[in-house]
Amino acid sequence: MTIEAVNGAAPVLRFQSVRIMPAVVLVAVAAVLPLVTGESFLLYIATLVAIYAIGAMSIHLIFRVGQFSLGQAAFMGVGGYTSSLLTTNLEMSWWAALVAGAAASALTGAVVGPVVLRLKGVYFVLFTFTFGEFVRQIFVDWTNVTNGSEGISGIAAPPAFSSPTGFYYLVLGFAILTAVICGRLLVSQFGDAVDAIRESEGLALSNGVPVFKVKIIVFVIACALVGIQGSLQASFVHYISPLSYGFAESLKLVVINVIGGLNSLWGPILGAIFIVALPELLRSWVDYQWVLYGLALILLMRYLPGGLFDLGELLRNLSKKTRREK
């Protein structure tokens, strides 16, 4: 399965770079949010959104080379378990454990990447899904290290960021850093090679693009970033278990990108806001929460098949049509 299959019969679009002004506005709003909401439920939701935005941007890189992964939760788990075990069992510094978690995820990606990236289409999807379940089963069975199904509790946040507001700003900083890394990568000459591979791997290869090398680099970077998400999420909820890194987590990162839009780095950011925040905000209507959530997804896919990123273009077209009718 390729990205084109996800988008249906729509033609392959050229990816658009992140515009600076909307990004500045979004960062400004995010920065003042705790001053408006205080340490409330809304701040909890905003922290979750920022955490998932990191993982969603990581898998966006894999989408950019035309692959469809269902195993990102495995690398998230490697990062989360590594950092959690180092801080709880060995009392390592939180920052050193975070780096170790990201490095462990990247190393796992570097080992798995040369194998899985030789596969294409449905075989790539099946391999990543199987690998994700294999890693999750390791977390269950390796009880001497991971504590099995009972998981690990008492995972602390860094002392300087232990308050809800402090941890929110920490996660926001990592989300911004991830967006900058991904954005700079994708608008560089390396990003041109990535887009060339997505549009036509054979043509890119014939023009001298080292296709396999580029794919491995992208895959390893994506694994390192999602490993950081795993570490941050573990410190946020103070607990992890094999269930934290199941297939549902991998699928959630995919859905975030599809709903947000696959044609821009804005897609995973907008998708994270929608997919993570909406179910939490609908908790007040507990009897109808998932019905309303499902209805919202259906309407979104019906009227914005290109994702939330297309909303701006839709509004501009409606505005032009209204002016013409007048």
C-alpha cells in the first residue's frame, strides 16, 4: 500500500513548505495558553497534543518517501522503556535517559531499516505491523526487565519541569524543535531527493539519487523522533505498559496524518490537534462521545478529502465564488 492508495485516485501533489507567519501565530498562542487556562484540563489536552504532534511528524517523514508504516509504536516503546528503565532502575539523569531512549530507537531503526526498506507496498505494511506486534510481545514476555504486563510506574519528569505548566513548556519546546528539524530537512536539497523518491523511485534512481541511502536516513531520523515522544509520554503519565505501544498507537499516528493532510508538514500538527483534542473535549457528552467523534471524522473525510490542511484553500474558493455571484 502506498500513499497514493491512501489518497485514492487523486494526483500526487507537490508538498508545500511550512509558512512562517502561521507558525509564529501558532507558537505564540501555544506559549500564552497556560496563562489563560492555568493548570486545567485544557492544559492537559494541549500537552497531549504536543506529544502526539512529535510522533505524527516523525511518521510524516516516512510518508514522504512513499511508505506506509504501521509499526511506529514499536520504536516509541523502545524509547519509552529505555528512558524509563534508566531513570527508575539506574537513577540516571532524565536528560541523559531521554538521549539514550532516542538513540536506542534510532539504533533499532538502523538495524531494521535495511531489511524493511527493501520491501514495497503491502509487504512493507505487513512487515511493520508484524514488527510492532513482535516488539510489544517482547515488552510483555521480558518480565525481568520490563515487568511484563504490569508495566513500570513512578516514572518521573525532570525536576525543573515537574509541574503541569513546566512540563507543557518542555513538551512544546520539543514539538517546536521537531517541526524545525523536519521542516528544514524537507525544504533542503535532501528534501528534494525525498520528494523525488515519493513521486517516482525509478526516475529518482536514474537521476543519481541514492534512493536506498535516503530512505534509511529518513527512517532512522523518524525512529529517533518517535523515541523522544515515547520518553516524554512516559514522563507525562508516569506509567508505561505493553498496552501503551500497541497497534492502536501506530494507527493513531497514521490517522493523525491522514486527517490533517499528507501534503504538508502542517498535516500532522493540525491532525494532532483534531484527533487528540476532540475525544477529550467530548467527554462531557459521554453517552454520545464516540458517535459525535465518528460523525466528525466522516464529515471531514467527505468534505475535506485532502485533510484539514485543505480547509484554507476551500475557504478561499468559497470566498471567490461568493464575490463572483455578487
